Amino acid sequence: MTTFDASNLMSSYRRMKNIMGDGAPSITSILVYVSSRVLRENEEFNAVIEGDEVRILDEVNIAVAIDTPRGLYAPVVRRADILKLQEIEAELRRLSEKAMSGRITYSDLTGHTFTISNLGHEGVTYFTPVINPPAISILGVGAVQKTSHGEVGHLSLVFDHRAVDGAPAARFLAELRREVEAFTPPAE
């Protein structure tokens, strides 16, 4: 678990919201965008467990937990690392609508290599999300809180020790934290 300086992230988010209105990327979309790029550089986390084998995949496919009236679903944004931020936002909106309306399919929910669960909007700071098999890790995103020093966010990484050890996981989370802190909207 770690905290991060969320001032830049939130400032960028608010700027995009002012310019684009309701079409602006959500915080979750931004985190999918950033995470996909970090996963591309840390391929040992872009993996699944199949039987007794850890398999590193070429495609970065990120599942995103969505709370629906029918329960929790985690539809998959496929090839997130090559999508533009606005494409990730559009895909998340499409998948969320399918999940909320009960039209989600099995193929929408499979093939992921990593999962993001964002409970920040519920006011939760830290939580321990459960890994969404067959992926080897999941990122829990907590609330951004205003402090006297700016805005602070919270991240939790849960990982399967059969695939990766604690020190590499700590380095991965630290790199993810740095990239979230440095986020600037891409010129697309």
C-alpha cells in the first residue's frame, strides 16, 4: 500500500472536465491508461496463472471492477496499452453500460491480465482487493483526500506470490505511483 501526491492528477482531471464536460475521461480511465503503460514496461505483472504455469502475455488487457445491481462485474479493456485515453474512456463507458443493463457477456469478462478496482468514490482510503483469476495482481484505488499539503491518493497492490515476490511488487507499485503522480493528458 502506498500514498501518492494526487495534486497533478486531480488538476489534470479537472482541466479535462472543464474542457470536455461529461465526455472527459474518468479517474478510472486515467488509471487504466497509466497502468497499461507501466505493465508494458513490467511484463512480469502482465501475466496469468494457468495450472502450475505463470504465463506472461503479449496483450495488456485490464479488467475494471464495476458495481451493478446484479453484483460485481469486471469487464476487460483489451489492448489498453495501445489505446488512446479517449478510447479507453469510450470502451469503459460501453462496457459499464452493458454491465449495468445486464447485457454483459462472458467474453467481455475474460482474457484480462490485470484488474483495477476503484472504491475511492465510496470514501474508502485503503482496502485489500481480491485477485481476479487467472491474473496475478489487482490494484485497489482509494479516495483522494485534501490535506494541508495538497491532495493525497491511496493505492493497494495485491499479487500472487506464486508468480512474483514482494520486492519486485514494491518496485512495480512505486513505479506506478510515480507515473500516476506525473500524469499529464496526452496530446492525442
